[in-house]
Amino acid sequence: MQGLFTNLLIIDSILIVIATLMQPSKQQDALSALSGGATDLFGKQKSRGFEAFMEKVTVVLGVLFFAFSLVLVYLSSH
């Protein structure tokens, strides 16, 4: 059982890295660092399409990562 969850955790970790790398880059980040972030206050837009999908996938994979980690901790202590 512990081997199964270890394999699932490794697969989930690889998928998190892939999902993070597939997210579109935000070029405004460098500009907001120079301007103090004033453009972010008024220019905040809700992500749509592929960007929104990738954010949801990353969140789900992150939740699965922590769930698998907690299950492995529980299994190793018993």
C-alpha cells in the first residue's frame, strides 16, 4: 500500500512540474516590479481559457500532492 502511494506521489510531482512549466508567462511582472506594482492594482483581470484551466489543474495537483503526503505519513507511522 505504501509503495502505491509513493508511486502516485512521484507521478503527481512530475505532473506538477509539467503543469507549472506549461502555464503562460506573465510579462507584466518585471514592469510591476519597477513601477512598484501600481499597474496591478487597477489592471487585474480574471484569467480565461487555457490559463484558467492550467491554474485549476495546478491547484488540483497540489491538493493531491499534500493528500498523498499525509497518507504516506500516516502509513509510515502505523
